Amino acid sequence: MKTVALTVNGSVAAAAVEPRTHLADFLRETQNLTGTHLGCEHGVCGACTLLIDGVPARSCITFAAMCEGAEITTIEGLDHDEIATELRAAFTREHGLQCGYCTPGMIVSARDVVLRLEDPSEHDIRVAMSGNLCRCTGYVGIVRAIQGVIADRRGRGIRAIPDGGRQVLGPAGSGHAAATVSPAAGPARAAASAKATPRQAAATATGAAHAGSGWKPQTTFNQSFTVAHPVDVVWDFFGRVGEVASCLPGASLAGEPVDGHVEGAIKVRVGPIAADFHGVADVTRDEATRSGTIIGSGKDSRSNSATRGAIGYTVKPGESPGRTRVDVTIGFTLTGMLAQFSRSGLVQDVANRLIGAFVQNLEARLAHQGDGAPAPAVAAEFDAGSLMASLFRDRIRRFFARLFGRA
Amino acid sequence: MKPVNFDYARPADVGAVLDLLKDDTRLVKLIAGGQSLGPMLNMRLVQPDLVVDLTSVTELKRIEERADEIVVGACITHADIEDGRVPDVTRGALPKVANGIAYRAVRNRGTIGGSLTHADPSADWVSMLSAVGARVTLRGPSGSRTLPVEDYMLGALEADLAPGEILVSVTIPRLSGQARWGYYKSCRKTGEFAHAIGAFVVDPERRISRAVFGATESRPVVVADARHLIGEVDRTAPARDFDAATADATLADGGMADALDRQMHVVALRRALEQAR
């Protein structure tokens, strides 16, 4: 807990809150200013829009501690504001609200449009208001209300102020309080508890791996390549699950498989997202078809997310003697918190990079089979960035080679 | 929709930020405006131990205008650029692009450095600043380095930031009086993540012709010498020389497999040309 002091609607408001407390919760929970509404709570719906240092901002994705010393104006503070008063009358006249949930945010954003845009078209107003969602009115009344207030004010000779009167640089609300580097009383979550969970997670995941016979991955990826080694050598390699796993960046096994069953972990890091999946894998091999599967499932206790993945492989004689063709199929499914990240294209980009690295490592390991050279090092953690650099360099080179007709 | 509990620090200068980043026993996240990180924290996609607030570092909110370029601090907001608090050296390109980022309430807090470091392929700055030929300056334990914006982004959500490093400023070259530019993004809803972006800058005086396909699922596809792709950018018919087949082949070479996706990006660049300023 940390005491945060702000000016709210002209008076000092201070309360002891956690650093994670966003501005809307600060106002609603500690100041009883419930006019600021929370809708989506991730900056999309606009219901929580209020004024920070006189300009509109989202209070659900602005932490109170970051606004220390700033001037906050909520809908309650706009009772006697000239533009807001005119807007309230216009919203009433034009049926600019029904349930009223979006209205506080609508009024704050509408006030900004009236203040800043000199002579907006209906389209301009709709674009400028597009960050505030209303599920009742269909927006027609809201837009008319704003048009009416603007026409009236310009008619009275009141000009727009395009920059809203802001003079200083940087995020609204910042720069008021002295810097504090609080060493803090230790990490918010004890490291010990985070370390204790994986074992538990592995235990829960055990059942899941078994129940997975009918499971189909959400995303699959196929790749074939040929290595200069006899089929038997390659087939044996795939039997050493630990070595196969080590080709997957960030993956590791807790020990050797027992009865086709092995415990392991994979660490993945994508931008600000870090996950550490612990779980189990079932290993099957079929001598007759020279094919096998490694099916694993794991949980990341921190994000409470789960993933299941399957690696299928078939080895067969290549086009010439002593060469082996390897067909690899990799599939995965992600559920839980991390799967909420509804940008499937981005997840796909990361998965492709991870799988690309796996195949590269696999080829490299196989190429080193029997030549006595040490196996190539593999990253201890999947870092999308560093991998990307190498994979992308190839792609870029190919691209420019094609473009300019030179290598 | 509440973040995990985290510690909070508000250092006064870049040196103090770098000191905080040295602690690799804790997951440390830097925050500027928090308009991308905030939602990810609320959804608990990101669960840091320590959040370091950069917005009290005055160096990061400074601007320095030089003869041929302007250096803007990482914590300069989209609204600062939109409103002209940052002098425009790009013949209106950056203010116009800033004006189209998300919504005004977001632009009042979201920052140029935060957007580039978050490295969302759909974001506006990585595409437009690549077209303009801007560079980022990073500072870390082993000193400072400068690299082109398009090289700073490695892939979706991944910036080329070494452990302990931060982005301190963005350097934007001054376009000459003859320079022309265009920017078009395709969104299903105003202000949401773009599905395709096309951008270009031609500046004959500085011998520059650059085109960018943005909002791919990874880094933008930057064509550093785009003369064969966009041609002269004629005053009356700016898209006259646009070679759609080459654009499509360029995207295919860049790894865009889906034909519909390529078509959207080809159209985005054509519209950017049609709207040349």
C-alpha cells in the first residue's frame, strides 16, 4: 500500500492504495465517486473516460500512482462546466442516452470534441467519438446533440481550441510528483510460492495428458527435410526423447521417460508475456511404420494457462542410400489466460518462429550425429526476439535477392 | 480484470531506470503511457514483479530540433505530435498519422517510444516512422546505440532490446520541401487494430523513395528503394506508376501466404499513393 494524493474535482483526495489500483477504482472505491463507470476495463469501451490535467484519458488503464499530484475531473466535477451543461441539455433533447451506462464517458469525450473541433462534419464527429461505445441509442442522438452544441457555440462566436489548451509534453497526469525509487518491501508475490506450484501443476496435468487420445490441436505445422544419415541412426535419435526435446528452445525434461511417460517444462517469452509451462508427455513409437509421437500438456501457474502440444515424426529412406527423409508434424492448443490474447495472427507468428527453430535445431543435431562434434547449443528459453533475428535475416536476404536479382 | 499486485518505482533519470533493470531476479516491466501494457496487465497476460514508471524522467519528455532532424524523447505522446507541441519536420505526415491513432483519450497518454517497443505489427508508428526513415536510440549498461526503426522491431511484440536496455529517443529526419508522403490503414472499426497499412515517402531532393507494408502479422515489409514499385508519384495522378503485381510479389516474398491478405496490403499502399500529400 502506498498513499496516493491527487486533486479530484478541485479538492485534495488521498488514499492508501496498491500500485496496481487504476484511477477508476481509486475514485470509485476510495472517494465514492461512482459516476466514473467501468465497462470493458481494458481501454476499449470508453465508459471510464475522464479528464486528467484537463484532457480526456482512460481511467481503467491509467494507474492512480502514475497520476500522483495530477488534477482529475470526473463527471461529478462537470456539474457547472459550461460545455458539459450544454451537452446534458442536448443529450436530453436528442435522446442521447437510454440506460446511461456510457453517458459519463460520452459527455467527457463529447466535451473534448466540442472544445477542440472547429467545424466538424457528422463523419468527423463519429470518428472522434468512436472510442466510446453505446449499446442503446445507435449514436444518432449523441451525434445530433454534439452537432447542436457546436453549431450553437460557434454561432455565439466561441472558437475551438484544437490542442485543448495543453502546454506540456508527455502523458497526461505525469510529471507532478517527485520521483521515488521505492525499493519496496520485497516482491509482491513471494518467489517461494511461485516455485512451489510447478510440481502441483505437473500433477494436475498428468491426467490431462492421458485423456488426450481424441484431442486435435488447434494449429498444426508440417515440415519435411532430408539428413545425410541412415534411417536406423535417425530412428534411434528420435528414441532419445531428451535430445529431441532439447531441440525445442526453452524445453527441458525432468528425467528419462518411464513407461513412455516423462515430466518436463518449456519456457516461452514473447514481448512482455512470460510463461513457464510444466507438465508431462506421453511417448509412443511404432517400429513397423518407423513413426512416433510425443504428446505433452502443461500448465503455467503464473498465468493459469494450459497448453497441449504434439510432435509426430516419420523417418523413411531418402532418395539416395545413406540418406533419411524426416516428416515432422507439430501441433498445439493454448487455453486459459494467455489464450484470451485474441490476436491469433500474432500467436501464429510466434508459434511459427518457435517451430522453425525446432526444425533448424533438429536438422543441426542430426547433421552432427556420429561426426563426433559437440551438439550445437540451444537457447535455454524461447525468446521470440533473438530467434526472429536469425530466421528473419534469411527471409530478408531471400527477399532482396529476388527483388534485385542478386544474392 | 485487475492486474496482479506489483511493486512500483518512479525513477528520476535514465541511470536510475537502468539500475532497476539490473535486477534479473524479478520480472521488471517499463511503463510509459500504459495504453498497451495497461490492458495486458489488466488481463493478466503480463504479470510483473516491478513496474517502472518512466514518465518522471525529464530527459524522455524532451525534444531537440536540429537543422536536418528532430530528436523526440521516448515519452512524447501521440497527442503532443498531433497538436504540434512537437514541431513538425515531416510536412504534416506525423501529425496526420498521430491523429489517427486509437482515440483522443488514448493519444493523451500513449507514447511514441512505448508504441515502438510494444512492437505490435498493427501499430501506426512502426510503419510510418519506417517510411520516413526514423531511427531509435537505445541506452543500456554497455552504452548507447542507434538503429533504424524497422530494425528495432524483430517480430510481433518483440523489439530489439537487450537485457537492461531502454529506448530513450526517436530521431526523425526533416523532409525537404519537395517531399511527398501517404498513409492508409484499413480498420473494420475506427481506432481499432489495423488489418493492413500502406505508407510511402518520396523526397527527390534527398534521393529517397521508401514504401512500407504494415500491419502484417510480424514486422512491416519495408522497401528501402521503392522507385520500381511506386514510380514518380505524379502530382495529378500519384498512383499512376504503382505496380500492383510487384507489390504482390514483394509481399509473397516477405512471407505473406494468404492472397486476400496480400490484396488488402496492395490496396492499402495504392490508397496511400492516391492520397499523396
